[in-house]
Amino acid sequence: MSTDAQKLQQKQRVINRNPRPNVSQGRDADPERRLLVEFYAMKLAKEYLISNSFEVEDVSMIDGLGYDISAVKESTHFGVEVS
């Protein structure tokens, strides 16, 4: 068997072991995992903003606001939506 054929077989075995989950592009179907990813992304965003001298507030539980993090620095105020 040629080296290319062996590589192809090896790739096929990996694909068969790890089938692509049934998800739409960029969106995980597992709601628990989506929440964990969002919480982690919020943590990273807050750390980044704080390291750049912003005052941050988690406002994700306020309905209708449209963003998860409020960031303020001097006269600059903006909302950060994490999804």
C-alpha cells in the first residue's frame, strides 16, 4: 500500500471516530456547552477591559439591555455583547 493510501486510511479512521456533531455553522447544539463558552468569553472580555483601565460591570441578567458587559473609561462608555 502506498504512503498516500495509508495517510488517507488514517484520516478516514479519525473522521469516523470523531464525526462532526449536528450543528449549524458556528453554533454548538449543546446548550450547556454554549453557556460555558459564553461565561468563559465574558471572563476573558472583562479581564481584557480591566487590563486596559476600564471599569466593567456584568449586566447580562438585565432583560432588554442588549449587551452583557458595561465598560466605562473616562468619558467612554460602551456595551459588549458576548455570544
